[in-house]
Amino acid sequence: MSRWWSPRSNGRPADCRQVARVVQQHLDGELDEQAARAVAQHLEVCLHCGLDASTYRELKRHLSRLQHPVDDAVVKRLRRFVDQLSVEK
């Protein structure tokens, strides 16, 4: 289980901040089964987090289509940008 993850007894995430910390790992398939299931359930019912995950998914999809490798600095800037959008909502 992710060190940032501490689900409540009902298996749902404690709050959106916890999901925000692990959404990238979730989309990359890096979470264990319990955490992945809890994040997926949260994304289904939380419009805010669901939109964030969709944005990350689209960025990943577009970046994967590029013919040249993407510079790590560019990826970090994009992640900061999306994180900032998330805070402004």
C-alpha cells in the first residue's frame, strides 16, 4: 500500500488530498489493489478529482504520441501547471 494512503474503515479515501497525492501512481498502475480500488471509486463519485484524473490521462496520451522523448523538465512543468489548476478550482 502506498505510504501516502490511509483508507478509512469503509475503504474509501479520507479526502481528495489523499487521492491527489496518488492519482499519478494510480494512472500508471503503480498502486496496490486495495488503494487502486479505493482511488477508482473516489474518482467515480468526485467530479473534481475525476476531472483532474482526466486531465492527467489526456496529457499522458498526447505526450505518448510525440515522436521525440519528452524532456523531464517539461513533464515537471506540466505537472505543476495541472496541480496549480487543481488548487484554483
